[in-house]
Amino acid sequence: MAEHEQRPPNRDPDLEAIQAFRAGDAGAFDTLVDRHQGRVYRLAWRILGDRDAALDAAQESFVKAWKALPRFEGKARFSTWLTRIAINQCRNELRKRGTVKHTRPLSLDAPVPGTESPRGASVADHAPEAWETARGEELRSAFEAVMRALEPEAREVLILTEVEALSYEGIAELLDVPVGTIRSRLHRARADVRRRMAAVLDVSRD
């Protein structure tokens, strides 16, 4: 194989689009947006718990990425760099609100608005009893309250681990903190969730 055809195994898949953008192809940035807009929006929605706020945060993240891309050094993958921008944008939004108690982060496995997939079976085939529906809503509300009560840093690492399925090393790189800090934050976040949900879950087994 010719030397120019060899590609490092960890080569950033966005590198060609980045190079094209830097060479003057403005449309190359649209390629980057198409690749990453869904993931960025979902992440923002999980952190902020509000569809409109998530859309605004995602849009502003891409605006900032577009402005900063000429200075992108490639020390991390573009996706990692963009995710860091999105998280910082969400943090700015939370600070602007003045308090985290106004946020409504939803269940980690709840469908993100606008991304639901159609179900093959009819609703009637699996319609729960009224008490099951009420109990499900009670548990969901309890979990929402737990997520709202978490510190933003704990919520971030929980989302990045459980939803984005990132490794400890990947999250440490993303947030620019030691791996040990990630492990500590995640341990505290999970313990806090278990502690706060314990009473509700105990009742659900009755």
C-alpha cells in the first residue's frame, strides 16, 4: 500500500471535512453538523431537561465551533472537542438561570423529544392497568427530582457514562480532569441516586 493511502487506526473521521472547511469549503461544516447535531442536541436535552433550551444550546455550540474551528489543533477528536463546547454551553445556561432547581433533566432512558421511534405493536396490545401507569409516573417524577437535586458535575458524569456510554478515560479527556476524579464523581452520583430512590423503590415492591 502506498504511503499516502495508509491511515492511522485512530484517525479522526471528521478530519477530511475539517481540512476541507479550512481550505475554503464552507459546505464542509454542514457535513460536520449533519454528523453530530443529533448527539449534541440529545446531550443538551439530558442536561437541561428542556427542548427549547436544548435546541438553543446545540445551535450556539455549533456557532462557537464554526468560529473556533480555524484554531482547532486536533489534540482531541473533533467529536470530543465539540462535546466539550456543548457541555460548557449547557453550564452557561444553568448559570444564567441562576440555580439548578429550575432545570428538569428527565429519566436517562426517556425518549428525547423529536427522536422517538414508532412502535411495531399497537398501544392496546400492551396497555398497562391504571395503577401501573400511575406508579410509572410516580417513579419517573421521583427520578426527575433526584436528577434535579444532583450537582451539575455529578449529573454530567452520570449522563456521559450511562447515556453516552463513554469510558472513564474518555470522560476525563472530555472534562479535562483526572480519571480518579471521574470515578469519584460517578461513585457519589450513583450512591446519591440510590439513596434518594431507595424509599420510592421499597414502596414499589409492596
